[in-house]
Amino acid sequence: MSKFSVARLGVLAVLSFVGLVAAPTSHAQATGDAARGANIGYTCLGCHGIPNYKNAYPVYRVPKLHGQSAEYLVSALQAYRSGERSHGTMHANASSLDDRDILDVAAYLAGPAVKPPAEAKPVGTPPAAAAVCVSCHGTDGIGITPQYPSLAGQYDDYLIRALTDYKKGGRKNAIMAGFAGQLTAADIEQLAAYYSKQRSVLSSVPKASFGKR
């Protein structure tokens, strides 16, 4: 059995356990106020509203957020606020937000819910390392539940950075750390290239018709 087959069994076992015992939070279940979120999070457009905008150091394109699920963005902002995800600028911004703010900003950044295609139609052949990824992110890069991010059409250099952070501990997530810890640099590049080429459901956040300018 390959290392990825073994890893998949372990990850699926963990996912099954988490699914049985972990109830979603009330914030994840609630609906954010996107109009209020635009007023609070208008500064997010300075990075996430510009296609191909790059993080200063280390250099990589900041992720596309429009089209992600608001539920996933809530968890991401909470992780930046707590320090579970290490990024100085994002920690500073998220630390200024309370739970309601995060709910509303996530609704604004996500935009209207994207309806995934009825059938997965992946572009190209997934690399061997994707055997574990599909359990949460699908063969076509669409998150199978709102808790998991969609990867389809995301910038490849951002995906490389995210996986590298999970591998090295810059992002603290037991499931992702266990998977990413087994990946080589070549595996990470292949995964990023594959998912970035899938039919995109993501884009930069468009300027809102409401909120500050």
C-alpha cells in the first residue's frame, strides 16, 4: 500500500470521527450581513480586490475569495485572529474583528453562493498525491461541504504557499498537517498546478455598490 493510501485511510478515519462529534458553531450556521461586511471589510479590497496582487514577502499571489463559501471564510478569519494561521497583516486585521464582524465580512467577501456543477468534470489527470485531497476538495477542486475551501482556479503559487505552511506549521490544522507533512516539494507543485487549472469558481472580490470608498 502506498504512503498516500495509508494517509488516506488515516485522514478519512479522522474526518469520520470529527463529523460524528463536532457540531457546527452558531456563527457558521448564521447568515452574515454582506452590506455591513462591506463597510467593515472594505480595506480587504486593497489586496483581495486586485487580480494577481502579490503578498510582499514571501512573494505569492493573495488568494481569490469571491466564490468561496462564507462558512469557510469565517473559519479562516477566526484562525488568523487566533494565530492558528500565521500571517502578520491578516492577524492584525482579523484581531480588530469580533465574531459578528467576521460573519458579516465573510458574507461580503464570499458573495452570492456558487452552485457547483452537478457532476465533477476534472481537467486533466490528478496527481497521485490528490488521492487524499478529493475527500474534502473533490476531483474538480470544489469543496464537498461549505466547511472546506474550493481550490478550483485558485492561484497556484498561493496553493503552494498554503500547503508549505501546513507542512512547516505556519498553519495549525491536524488533518492538513498530517497530509502535507508527507508531501515533497514536487508533490506540492503538482497539486497546485492541477487544482489551479480546474474550472474556476473563484475570482477577486468585486467592488461593492455599497460601503466606504
